[in-house]
Amino acid sequence: MAGAVENKLKELGIVLPTPLAPLANYVPTVRTGNLLFCSGQISAAPGGEAIKGKLGADVDVARGQAAARICAINVLAQARAALGQLDNIKRCVRLAGFINAVPNFGQLPQVMNGASDLMVAVLGDAGRHARVTVGVAQLPLDAAVEVEALFEVA
């Protein structure tokens, strides 16, 4: 039987992908006590769309928000793989977003809203989180966005 979070995903038309394998020598998640740390997930949907490039050059804000949303979906896929079910998430504590951007790109927060809005849409009030957003010179595989997460879990 699907839980409340899985039902919300279905209602939103979101199908979580099979999580991407790590690109280097790290693990996708680490659980310690009641905390689940999810490694950074890039803006590439397994078997689907990858949003690549630099914000402020070849990627606009709307496309950047879509990239951040894909990252958040990938984060939730990793969390489900680690926890067995997403209803074990008590709250999203923090998201960190890394935006592949030209040096003078000033709309980093608006891009990261793509991930934040998705987390709140899926988890409700438990999806409201602290956040950091940083512009970077480059990301793995030329991804436009990378997002990592910290969850409190049951």
C-alpha cells in the first residue's frame, strides 16, 4: 500500500526514477541516527532529460528551475532507496544548491526555488527547509544544477 508521500507524488504526476549510481568514490546516502544525508544529485533524469550548461549564458532561469526540480526528484529517489518508503521522512531539514553560472548571474535563489518548491509540494510543511545556494564555475557532466539534502527521518 502506498504511503501519503507516494500518493502525493502520484497526484503531482511525478514518477521517481531508479536512482543514479555515484559518479565517483562516494555513497549516495548516509544515515546516522535520525538524519539522512543525500549526496548531491545533478540535473539529469535517468534515461531522460539532462539539463546542462551555464545559467546566464546558455540556460535561462525557467530552464534552471526545471533543472533544480529534476535534482530534487533525484534526491527523493535516493531517499526512498535508502529508507524503503518516503513516509519515513519527518522533515526536510536543509537543501544545498550549486548552480553552474556565469560570475555575474544574480538569480541563483530563483533557480533553486525549483528544488525548494518541489520539496514543499511533495512533503507539505515538512518540506520547508533551511537552504544554501551557491554559484559555481562548473559541475559534474556540465550539469546546470546540483542539489544535496539533509532529512530528519523516523
